[in-house]
Amino acid sequence: MQTTDIKQVAHRLIEDLSENATWDDLMYKIYVRQVIEAGLEDSRTGRTVDVKEVRAKFGLSK
């Protein structure tokens, strides 16, 4: 993501906060956005694991 894109996204995150938002609310929104961006990048670059593999590794059923 470009620096200007980050600034625009940050402005939108702040604008979308409620009037009584806390610093924790803002930090949570930033964290969620960062995790989503990282996941999308992993997906784009093929750093994924098939759900069947994950289920087998952890002994989970369907």
C-alpha cells in the first residue's frame, strides 16, 4: 500500500469512529485493518494453507 493510500485509509478510519471513541477503539481499527492487509498479501503471494491441512493438523472434523 502506498504512503498516500495509508494516509487516506487512516483518515477514513478516524472519520468513521463515533464521537465518543477511545484511543483503544482507534488502535483496534488500525490493528484489524493491518491484519486484513497482511492476509490479503499472503493470499496474493500464495502463502496459504488448505483448510483440509489445517483441520488434519489440529484433529478437527468438518
